Amino acid sequence: MMLLAATTLAWAQGADKSNKSNKSDHPVTLIPKVGVNYSTTSLSSWVGKGAIDKPDVYGLIGPVGGLELEYGLKEKLSLSAAVLYSMQGRKYDDLASYRAAMNAGNVSNMIDATISTQRHHYINVPVTANYYVAKGLALRLGAQVGCLFYKSGRQEWPYDDTFAENPKHSLGSSPMVFDLSIPIGVSYILKEKWQFDLRYNHGLTKISSSSGLIEEKNRVVQFTVGYRLNLTK
């Protein structure tokens, strides 16, 4: 947030020293924004726990919000950078395998079956190039770096009806600290003030790994509403 504020101030000061024509050529816009994620993960590998099948994976809904800065390059082209808090995660369960093991009388596989919900709290920094195909309507493509600062959740074992709250995530040795993804989406500016942004973030890096048992990557659909503040006027 401090880095984004410093960058905004530097651009605003530079704009004050330029003439009006330069301001219109390269507008700088600050956009506070809030919204919602629908997030899940790809379960790209599953070695399996005995005869336990690959679990069903479900998405979670969580908040997203922060600040975006847009810099106009040409009439139809701009660059944007943002700092966003984003809650992402997923839920998976072994209930299908648990029932199969129960019907087969396989106690060991019944014991291994779990229901797991994880919520990952990120600070994400997306940078996108925006091409305006019509007035107010832009296509967006870029790259995003995320830093996990907290993980929470719940794990249940249907066999003995117990559960455990996952503790605060240990960042020291975790492969889940940093996440790289590709955001692609579309935005629309209403009445030159309100910006509606819909994007899909396709994760490229593993966010979790458990001895080859599970390898997951982020899959996030994100919708935000922002209010545009023109800093070059």
C-alpha cells in the first residue's frame, strides 16, 4: 500500500509540472475497488491414500479489495497496477471414497478419508495491459504475483466425527508463500466514474504440495467495482 501511494504521489507531482495537453495525453487514475472471488484449485496430481479416490473439489466465495493505478499510454492503451487483499481457497472431500470403503468394510481407508476446507489470505499485485475496444470497454491481460500471509481452515474425519481447526500457516518452509498467475478479463467504465471489472486468474505455480499426494494451483474468478479518481485534472 505504501509503495502504491508513493508511486501515485510521484506521478501526480509530475503531472502538476506538465501542461494541460500532456495531462490529457497520459491520464493517471486512482481506483479504490472492492469485490468478491469465486476460487478453487486444480488438483493436478493425486497419488491416492490406499484405495481412496481423488476427492471432489468445491469452490469458496471470499472478499477482495484494494487500490489500482491506471496510466494512459495512448488513446486506446493503458497500463494498470494494483495492490489487493484477496481471500481464496477451496474445499475437498473424500465422502464418495469413504462410503465405498464403508460398504466394502475397509476400515483403514475409512479412517484416512477427510473433508478439508482451506482459506488462503493473499496480498496480490496484478499488472495488466488494457486495450479499449470501445468507449469505456477494455480487454485486460497481464501477470500477478501473490504473497500468502495467513492460512485458515478446518479438517474433518467422517470416520470418527472429529475435526481440527488448521493453525496459522508457517511461512518459513512452506511452498505456498508465493503465487504467480495470469489475469485475463474485461472491464467497463460507467459514466467515466464507476469501473466494473471481471477477470479470471489462472495460477501457474503450486500453492500446496504434500509428498506428491496433492499438487494444487489457484483458479480464481474475480468481480470488482471501483470508483475512478482522475489525478491529472
